[in-house]
Amino acid sequence: MIDVARRVRRSFGPAIGISLVSLVLVACGGGGGGGAGFFPIVPNNPPVDGGPPDNPPPPPVVPVVACADLAGKSLPASLISLPTQGATVTSATPVAATDAGNQLGDYCRVRGTIQPVDPASQLINFAVNLPEKWNQKTIHFGGGGFDGVLIDGTEVIRFGPVGKPAPLSLGYATYGDDSGHQSSSITDGRFAANDEQLANYGGQSLKKTRDVAQALVFARYAAKPKHAYFLGTSTGGRDALSYIQRWPEDYDGVIANEPALNYTGTRLSNVAVGRALYNNNGAGWMNVAKTLLVQKAAMQACDKLDGAADNIVSNVESCRLLNTQILASLRCSGGVDTGNTCLSDAQLATVRTIESPLDFTTYALANGIKRAGGYNILEGALVAGPYTTRDLGTRPVPANPATSADANMYVTGDQWVKYFVTRIAGFDALSFDPLDPGTYTARVTEVSNLTDATNSNLAPFFARGGRLIMLHGLADEVISPNSTIDYYKQLIATVGQSAVDQNVRFYTVPGMGHGTGSFIPNWDSLAALEGWVEGGLAPATGVAVDAVAGSYGRTRPLCLFPSWPKYRGAGSLDAAVNYSCVTEVGDPLACPNLPAAVTTYKGGDSFGEELSVRMDPATMAYTVTIDASLQRSAGTVRTGSLVAQGSCSYTSGEGGAVFSFAPGGVLLGGVNAPSGGGFSPLVAFQNTFENTASPAVFNPVANIFNTVGVQQGTGTAAAYAGAVRLRNAGTFQYCRSAAGSAGSFMVYDANCAETEKGYITYNTTRGAFDVRTTSPTGGAVTTGGTLSGSMVIGLVNGAAVPLHLVRDSAATAGLRIFGLQQSLMSGAADGSYAMASAKGESREATVAGSGFNLGGAAASLSYDTPVPGVVQADAGRPGNFIFNSGVLGFVTTDGTNAALELGVRH
């Protein structure tokens, strides 16, 4: 033990002083070690569950050695666990909090090198930062890509909350390295031609750097850390996992973001994608336009499977069931490339290669791994476009070696084949078969043992209280999240569900790519890890804030795998509180709103035609029967079959109309227009109000309503808006302000100047109410009058949704739908809607608080404007809508857009 102290003094010189001898003896007495040659003055951290956490935290530790005194000091190879020629501090520079540009507080910036055993190998450059007020914690930062760039430990937490200072400025001692080689590019694989450099990259540099860094921490503060953490992303995530798999005693907690843990499988997958793209003279290569076409088709098919149209595919596994349908929709006629509007058979094969896992049947990688996960290109992953910096290149024939003009996926695979495996710089990676490497099979497995982090036996790490947080984006276009999912499942199989539940938290994030994507989460993972390690508070479902510029600030729950965030159906789409983490996976083409048996819906269309829709859910055959009309004969029948699109929407044979089945027995669709082509939108109800009693009583449905509609007939369609009262006796009265103006809405007033009056009586033959118009002057009457249309009163979960089908004449026919004239709160109408317009258009709409988007046109909403129950959209999509039990009616008078659009909430 005295010899240990002497070696420490010789290593760091008289600046440290003989006063450390007693501390060294105490530290050495702690026993424990990371193997032969472990640096004895830095014992392993004690288990964190041995006592309660400090509360409040202890005062910071101040240095006992001046920063400058560390410069030039060396550490012998015998005090580093793995073979080296020792380490040297090349500089130790005091940095003041007041120095220009410094936001990290007062600290000592230490830089140095670790000398290799092989003279042909490059040095390991390391960085250690020692704050003047140390919180007795250390953080080891992992690398990225092929490394080669010094990780200097001054960074902020990856995917951390905006505004949170870097750990160094909070008092952590931090460190990192360059993995033992130097390069200006993190996709430069030439270093791997040297065995020691490859071993360092595979993880050995991490252990060497840790030993040196912890020695420097002890040298400066004469105290060991109370807690040590490792944070890493991508290759750094692999670093974090690799470290605790090999040296489980050194760290208390680890964060592994989007970890490249199945490293060899990833590179083999890269090569497989390259071969699909570039072999056969580049027949399978896809330009950006075609790649975007694939992404758009996947998003259209799957975006709403989570209940929210938000450009994020959250229900990934249900979406995966649509792969065949999506690919079929993209195929060029005959499978031959005819341009950017479709994909050839060879290009479809490329998409399948990107999407599908790579299964190794003739050999295994390290730890018996025989699979590399595919990428979720058909489930929302973006490999081209504005949400990523990567694509499939700009040319169908790659360079050798591949460059940035070639597919990003292939570039790293090409480097890997050349330098990790064959060590032939000019080797054509396209000739390398990932499923059958031939004479290189043993070498692939050897490299896998050096570089992969797939050992699922984390029991030694857990046994000392180690905690692990993993996070991976489900839209990652660089490192497959499916490989991380495979590892998590294997972890459960190896150590058991109970041990994983106690020690691991694995979050998957829909829409998140590799630091890219349509949703980039910000959350305080370090605080979560510290609370777990130091306070025993295990993280649960978190809240992530989106960092993407165009959607900055929206939130989603951070769900634990295998759950995903499902929209509850109401409230702002941008608020995490309106989502639930669920695990359900179902057939995305199945619709829970379909009737269980053959059912007839009753309703009408925008031409005022009363109709019935008979639906057979077994065959998806429909029959539309015109029951009353001024444009065509009663009894006219339209028949066809519906084809599922997902989200309870179906294509039909009605002039492009999409049929959508909504909760509560509501059907939105269309029927071939009586003239002019296209379709007339219809809305119909599974349940309707009937009144055959004598005397007739309308109390269950009587109320004061707002109404919107369209007057269509044979002329130009015109929007209709106003107020209406339906009385207990079955009489009604419409009120409008200045006719045809945006002010047609008004608070109902029995003495209104512009009015229509009449009454309704039930027609048992047609199952609807006849509407008779009476004189606009005088009192309400229930006799006489002129037959002017019909009314269907839908019952949606018991709530009345009246539909007035106006048939004054063939030239003045139309539809009006009612919604209660009472205050409508922001959020009450939130959701995704299938819409059908009086112009014969089928599209989507989203209401989210004060935000509105109809067919891609965005607007801001003002509620109870101009009257209670009416919502006004601004110039982005001018108009007003009413909402009633999941049914939406939107009118506009701008002369450009459709006068009326009907919608049902999915």
C-alpha cells in the first residue's frame, strides 16, 4: 500500500503533496476492482441503495491542487486497467467564469493523451473538466459516428430541456475522448485498419479514459465521486451500453439515446441497402422525389391511426400491417419506371430492403445475434425531405469509395467493409453479401465481438444498483429502433421482467429520427436518472417538448415501450395531457364504428334529397336509395362497394366520395350528383328520432340552435347561416340577420325581422318528418302550410342532430344542419375530421384549440363568434362552423371555397 502511494506521488509529482498518502491508503482499502491493474486510488462507486440520498445536497468540494499544477503530469501504464504506454496531461488551463464567451463557470480545462502500445496506432486524446465547485459527480460523454473528434465534455444534455445549462456549469466533472484516432469526418473509417485503433473504437478507449479521468478527479479534489454517470447518443449510446456490459462496476447510471448497439448488424444493413439501390445498374435507386412519394403515402395511410392528424405516425405496429397496401398503391403500371409519380418493381424492392430486418441464417454476430432491425420507412421514418439532412444520394451509380453524393446509409457501410472487414481500401462493397460474407464470415463475427453492445446480461450492473435509461426514435433513419427493441426484449429474456422493470426505462418516440424528424423531444433525462439513482424515484411516463422549429413547443407523453401516445379524441392536439400511452395494436383497416349487421342509415344530401343508405358490413356493399327529391325520381338507387382506406374511411363508386363511419352511428359520404358530375355530400344517421304518438310531442329534441347549410338547387351554391328554434309542438322558426352577409348568424329572437316559420309531422312511410312552411307572420301553427322538404333528426348517443332538407323548388333546394346555440368552449370540438364539400371534395380537417386546418389551409379560431356556439375562422380559411355531437358544418362566403363542408370526427 505504501508502494501505491509512492507511485501516485511519482505520477503527479510534489504538487499533489504527501498529504494525499493517507487518503490514498483509505481509498485503496476499499477493495473492489475492475480487474488486474485497476488504478487503486479510484475504487468502484459504492452501491447507491446503501443509504438515503443527501438531502439537502452537500456543499461543493473545492480543489486541493491548483489547476496549473496538473500540467505535464503523467500516469503510468500500470495504473490504467487496459494495456497502454501511460497517459500524459498536455495542458491544464484555468478558465474563469468571467472569461469572454465562457458560460460554464470557473473550471480547470485539462487535455491530454494516452499512449498506445502499438507504435503505429494513434494516441487517444482525452478531455477532463474539473469545476472549482465540484458537486462530487462525474459524467462521461460518449462519441458519435466513427468518432475521431474529441468529445470535450462541455456539451449540454442531448435532447435536454431548452435553457438547462451544461452539466459542467452545474458542478459536474466531465470527460470524453476521441476513441483513439483523429479525423475531420465522423464517417471516415480508415482508422479501423489498425487493430489497436479498432479495439479502442470498439470500447477500450472508454475504459482507458475513465481510469485517467477519475485519477485526475481524485488528484485535484482528494475525494472520489459520490456518483458517476455515462451519457451517450448514437455511437455514444452504444458506448454507454458497451461500457456497463464490460465494466459494470464503474457507473451508477447510464443514458443511451438512439444507441448503435447492434453495430455490425447496422453496417451489414447499410451494405444491403446499397446493393438494392445500386446493383443492376442502379435500377433500384430512388431520387428524392420518389423517396418523398413513399414517405407521403405512408404518412397518408398511417398518420391518423393514433387518432391525431399531426404528421407523426405513433401507432407504428398497426401501420406496419399496411405495408402491402402502401407498396401496391405506389407501383407503376407493369412494374416499369414511368417517372416520379410511381415506383418500379426494382425500386419497390429497395423500399422492402430498407423496411425489412436482415436475418442471418448461416452465421451469427456477437452474443448470438442473428438479426438486424429494418428501418420504419413505411411507418413514418423520413430518409429525405425537410425533416432530415440525409437522403439516398443524387446518382444511381455510386463512387468507390462512396461519397456524400451517394446514399447516406451506404457511405458508412462502404467504409465498414473496406476498413473494418476486408482492409482493402479499393474493395467494391457492392460485391459483399451481408447474408453470406463467404471467406470474410469469421472476420465479420470477430469485428462484431469488438464493436457491438448486444450482451443482454446486465445482472452485474443491476446487482450494484445500476440504472439504465434508453430512448430511441421510431422514425430513426440512421440506427434502426427495431434493433434496440430486439435488445430490450432479449434483456427481459435474460434477466427477467422484474429486474428490467426495476432497473431499466426504455422510451420510444414516434416521429423522432436520428436527431431529426417531425418530433424531436426535449426532456430532462439527467434529472430523471439522478432522481432514480440518488433518490429512488423511478421515472415513469414523462412529457417531451417538441424542438422542431415548425411545431416548437407542442408536447407529447414520453411513453415506455411498448406503449405509444394515442389521442383521446378531444382537446388540443398539441398538449400531452390529451394523449394516453396505450399498447393496443389492431388491424388499421378495421373500423369499430361499422354496424355489426346490415343496417340502414337515414339522412340527406346537399341538394335537399332525402335518402337511405343500406350498409352490409360483411361484404362492404352499399345501396343509396333516393326517398324524396326534386331533381330525380324517388326510388332511384345507387349501389357499389366500399374499399378500406383506414381510420374508418372508405372509397366508393360515388364520383370520388369517401364514406366515413363515425362514433354514435353517423355516416358521412356522398352520392353521385343529380347533375354536373362529381358527388353531393351526404350525412346520415343509424338512429333517428321518431314521433308517431298522438298528440305529437317534441320535447326530447326541442331547443334553440344555430344552423349552417347550403342552398344549391340548379344554380350557384350559396352558404346559409342563421338561428332556429324547434318547439315542443313541432313548430319551427328561423331567424337571420342581414341576408347573405357574414352576419347571418344571430341570437335567436322570436321577433326577428327575417324569418321562416313552419312545422314538422312524422311520415311513417319514409321514416322522416315532412316540413311544411307557413306564413312568416302571425303565430306558430301546426295545420295547413306548403310541403317544402323534410327533416331527419339524428340521434347521436342520445343527442339530437336535426338535418333540414330544403326542397322549395328545383332551383332552391339544399341542406341545413343544426347545432345548439350555447357556449362552445375551446377544445370541445378538437379532433380529426373527414370532410365532404358541396363542391364534391373529400378531404381532412383538424381542430386543435384555436388552430384549424382544412385541406391544408390553416386558420386561427375565435369561439362563440359572432354568437354562442359558432366558431369563426380567420382569413387563413375564412368561414364559420358549428359542432354537434361529433358532426361539424363549415360555411364560407368568400366565393372561392365550397359554400358548405360537412365533417364527422374520427
